[in-house]
Amino acid sequence: MSRISISHRTRHRFLTAPLLAGLVVLATACGSSSASTPSSSGATGTPTGAAGTLRLGYFANVTHAAAVLGVADGSFTKALGSTKLETQVFNAGPAAIEALNADAIDAAFLGPSPAINSYVKSGGDSLRIVAGATDNGASLVVKPGINSAADLKGKTIATPQLGGTQDVSLREYLFKAGLKVQTNGGSDVDVVNQDNAQTLGLFRTGQVDGAWLPEPWASRLVEAGGKTLVDESTLWPNKEFPTTILVVGKKFLDEHPDTVRALISGEITAAGEIAADPAKSSAAINDAIGKLTGKKLSDSVMASAFKNIKVTVDPLAATYNVSSQHAVDGGLLKSVPDINGLFDLRILNKLLKASGKSPVSADGLGQE
């Protein structure tokens, strides 16, 4: 099944940081109810089998290229074999995390910040990051006439959802520029959180002055008359940062590592197809986005968005403590949390090794 989840426009003027952090996630993750077939010990060393169903969340965004393609072209279904694939499409990471924690889905492609928040709030019980998906592909796009961070004072800037990865990036950028927002006790810039399609409409009518968005929405705002003030990649060492990762509920991972292995294998296949033929894959992804949203992207927007991303299964673990500090700076967390154990890359690295590829590192934050 497929469903678009829409978040409402919210301003959050009077919420405290602890409450904000609480809004990002619900209670700790519940166990999956997916049926399984007993088998021998799996990748995590526990008795396991394939789940009867895998419920997967992802976004209809270019930054979810491998997920969009893997679902659309059957790579995931083929890899999962007898396990039934059910999908749900979200607008932003916190909503997907809420679904994961409420046992409505088993795994999701989303951004790092909601994953960190969920892991911390649950005491490490909610999820594990098992693979990367996409680097880069997020920008702050503004109206002409806004030429610097200082020009943002008194303006209204949108992000997809409170506590989402782009929301944290915007708040960190404003913090470093000396501008206060609702979450850190100020009102220099009005940060609003809303569905990306709504942001595009309000940008066109002048009701928002800019937005920090993932692709293809950043390129769509440029097409609507905006200009890129900040390409987020320029703010990171080596000009790389994780935009999309693959997370799995911890209980589901413990009980069904075979199914998680199949999902990651399907992602590796989709990523390989994109690397082998970017033009063909780009067209297929655009077709899939059109089916999910009701309208394909223009050729110019798709080309712009696709060149701004890097599809990779490496989650760039070394950047996550930095992301946590950004959430602190933005008033979303009180202190940098202990995220040791957040990653479990053992299945991914076994698959990479089997295909003759180099393993990726958890950088001391989990299991390699």
C-alpha cells in the first residue's frame, strides 16, 4: 500500500527544548508483529527467519533515489523473495520515526537527525542505522534580494518538519549567523514547518521567503524564481553529508536479519543501477515520483536535482556527532547525546565483501 503523509504548518513559538525533542518521537519502539518462519542463526547471531511482511517507509524525493527506484522497478520485491513488501510514503523524517516507533512500519529511509533523536529518546532501543542511501542534495533557497544570512532577519523560512534533518541544518546555520529562532529563545527568523508542496505554493505567493529543502524541492523553488543562498554541502568537510539513510526497528532487526539482509541487498542493486546508467535511472525515478505524487518533475528540475545528490550505501558515520551538535545549537537537544551503538553495519559489510567491494565504517558508533 502507498500513502502520502502530510504535515501541517506549525510555528512552535512557545515550545521549550525538552518538549520539542519529545515531539520528534513518540514512545520507544514496539515489537513488530510480522510473521516469521524459524530458521538457523542469522547475521546478528539469534534464531531468525524471513518476516512474512516488511513494511517500508520512504519519501517521494530525489534524495530517496535508491528507495524510489528499488520499489518501482521491483529490486526490493525480488530481493525479499517470499516476504511481502508494503510501502508508505512520508513527507519528512519525524513522521516516519513516529510510524516506526508505533510499530506501523518496520524500516524507513529518512534523514540522520530524526534517527538520532529516536535512538536517544528510546535509550538505544528503537532503531539501528543499517546503511546509507544518499549524500548531499539539500539547500536553502530564498527570494531574490536576500543575499546573506543577515538578510534573513524578520523573514519566514520553511522546513519539512520540526526536528527533521533540513530543519536542524537551518537552525544550526541561523545559530552560527547569530540569529535566534523559536527553539533557542528568539524570534529573529520565523521558522515554519510544513509539507514541501505547501511550501512551494506559499513561496510562489510570497508568504514564505525561503526554505531549506531536499531535492527535488530545492530545485523546484529555484524554478519558481528563487535562488540558492546555501548549498549545504559547502558547510561540511569534503563537501559531503548524509541526507538519507536506512534505519530498521531494533526488534525487527534482531528477529529478522535475513529480511533486513534482503532489503539491503535490494538497495545495493538499485544503487548499482543508478551508478551504471544515471540517465535511464533518473527517468525511471521521475516516472515513479510522478505516480506517487500525481505529477512528474520537469526535465530541468530533475536534471538539477539529480546532479546534486550522491547515491551511496555509506552512511558517513563520522558526521553524526556533528549532526548532534547542530541539534544542540538549534535548541532541539540539551546536550550532545551518546550515540554509541546507533549503527549496525555488519549485514551491509558482509554483502559488500561478498561482492568484492570495500566495507564502510561505523566510526566507533556501532558495529562495523
